[in-house]
Amino acid sequence: MLSFLNIDYQKFVEQTYDQAQNFIANNPHYGYLIASVGFGIFLLGFVRNWNWVMEPGGGIYNIAYWENRIGNRNVRIVMGITCGLAMISTLGLFLYYNR
């Protein structure tokens, strides 16, 4: 219990989680908006050259593998275009289903 706030933290988190879950269950099209924001954050990461978007490792499904094969700039361009298209698509789906 957080005494200075006089609330039960666990109960607060559970209630907030339940409210969010009920909201998404009643309005599933907002999932598209959440996905669009996620793609937008990744797009911003590729454009701003943030290193966290390039995951470490060498497997064929890792972005770092393709970075070693075709270069950092080319991977960022391809992934930026992919994230941009995904963001536009999910935002369009949100707007379509939100009518």
C-alpha cells in the first residue's frame, strides 16, 4: 500500500488493467490505433538512426543480419518504408472502422 497516496497499488493496477481490457473488448478497432502508434515509433527510430531498432544477433530473421548483408542505410530505408506503409494501413483501418 502506498501510504502517501492512501491507495492500494495492486488494486489500482488491477482496476486500470480491467478497464483497459474492457475498453479494447468493446472497441476492438482501437487496436489498429495502438498498432499504428507502435509502427510510428519504429519509423521514427529508423529515420532518426536510433540504434535500438537494429537488434543484435546474426540469424536470418534479425535486422542485424540484413544490415551486414546490404548495409545499414539500405536496411533503414527498407524498414522505414515498411513501417510507414504499415502505419498508414493500420491508421486507415482504424479510421475505416471508427465510422
